[in-house]
Amino acid sequence: MSETKKTVHVGVYDTMADWEIGHAIAHLRSGRFHREPGGYEIVVIGLTREPITSMGGLRITPDRALDELSPQDSAMLILPGADLWDAGDDLAPFARKAREFLDAGVPVAAICGAVAGLAREGLLDDRDHTSAVVHYLEAQDGYSGSKHYLDQDAVTGGDLVTAGPTEPVAFAREVFRRLDVYTPEVLDAWYRLFARSDASAYEVLMSA
């Protein structure tokens, strides 16, 4: 069955950091407070269709293999961090798929080690981005984008969203912003509630 632009694809692989994408995918799927009714379908993509084990020990069976994924079927590709990003080239195919998405004008969101994977692919050289620290990216072969590095919690540079490993809430905020999921007022309230436990933000969300 063909997927639609209301589908977000999420890369999954052994050692993936479960918590880094939790806010983003849960709130995309729920549809709560969205500008338009209905949530997004979340489709998980593995290198193959074989099950993977996350860093937290979750056993996940991919819906599709990476070579079955086309940007035209997707609203966004989300790539979480994983130990494997820094352990070799096993996940390089995901970085190459990210290039395919960006070349097609379809957004990509990467956090933690996935940002380093995109750095090695040369995808950060001409786009605003962030990470844990710029020195982490400067240590990656193929990276020459330090002039576009921004010391912020999360950054949207055109069709690319990036964040460091300690910023899953800010990462989700930028994912929502790029997909235009919430009105600006609701997005601000969502972030204040989940990042700062600001009780006044709850009233805004309840009235949305």
C-alpha cells in the first residue's frame, strides 16, 4: 500500500537511543493539538526487515527495509542516535538515504550520533546545524561545515533539523515546526510544558 505525505519514517537500528525521538514520534502520531485533524503514521525503517534491539533493550521489527524507502512517499525522515554511528560505517546507508531525501526537498531530522553520520556524508557543510559540541563534528572525516555550526539546543537549516543528545524536547519542537504541525502559540506552549514544566502552558494547550 502506498504511503502518503502524512507518513513520517523513522530509522531504527541496533543500539539506537530510544529516548531521543520519543517526544517527536509520540506527539506526531497522537494528532493532539495539531493544526489539522489527524496524526501522522509512523513507519519504522531498518537496514533490512530483521528485528533490531534498541539501547534500552526494546525489540523492534522494521516495517520496511531502507532500500524500499522513497522520499516521494514521506513527509520526513527521522534518524536517532546510536552507538553504531560512531563504531564504523554500518549506518552509512541511512546517511546516503538522507542525502536522497534532502536532494528531493523532503525534510530530514537527525539527533546525536546521526548528526555525525550526516557530517561524514557532507550534508552539514552548507546548512545551519548543531550537535553536542562542534569539536565532535570536526573530528568526523568529510565534515567542513563548522562555519554553519550554531551553539543552540536544536537547529532547523532549511530541510534539515539537528540536535545534540541532551535535547530530545527541543528536537521534537523543531520537527513540529518544520512540519507545521502546531500553530506558533501552541508550539510555544507545548515546548514550555514539556521542557520547563510551565503549568500556564497547559491552559493554552487545552484551549487549542
